[in-house]
Amino acid sequence: MVALYGGLGSGKTCFAKGIARGLGVEETVTSPTYTIIREYDGRATPLYHIDAYRLDGDGDFEDTGAGEFMGGAGITVIEWSERIPRSIPGDAITVEIDVTGPQSRVLRIRGPEALLNAIG
């Protein structure tokens, strides 16, 4: 589970595309802003890409059924995680993206050490 935080245009979808690439997803990865959830097949595991931007809190998140994708066999990446704070599990990897210039970002990655060491 990867929870992404950052403003509009900070690079959350670009980060999700990088995860997809690492998983061997061959489809074009796009923002799921309007569909809320997109599922992609990776080489060894699926990617569930969720966008909470249009959701009105944790209740809306649960109503979409998106919670069913968390903790499963795949990797779940959620954009706009700050909109659903109670739905983000405590053991999630969090990525905060701050824009520092037109082509530069600062990323703060936090999460369980075992998971962070596994992704290197």
C-alpha cells in the first residue's frame, strides 16, 4: 500500500507510472480521477491505482468499494490520500511530494523499514 500526498501537478500520477513500470505493466497508465480506480496487470502482481480527489472523505471511499483492493495480492497506490485519512492503514508507505521548481520535486518517503528496504 502506497499513499501519495501532494498538490495538483506535484507528480503523483508520474510516481504511480514509475511503480507500474517497475511492476512490468505494459498498458499506458493514466490518472484515475474520473474512474476512481484502475487495475493493471503487472508481471508478478497487479497494480491498483486509486484517485481520491473527487471523493468526499472516507465514507465515499468505502462506498466505491476501493477498500477491497487494499491488503490484497497486489500493490495499491492511492493519490490524494489526505482526502481519506482514516482509510489509510498505519503500515502504508507514504510518499509526500513537494514542488520545489518547474522540474524539481522533494520526496519524503516513510513506512515500515522492511518494506522500504525491499524496494531499495
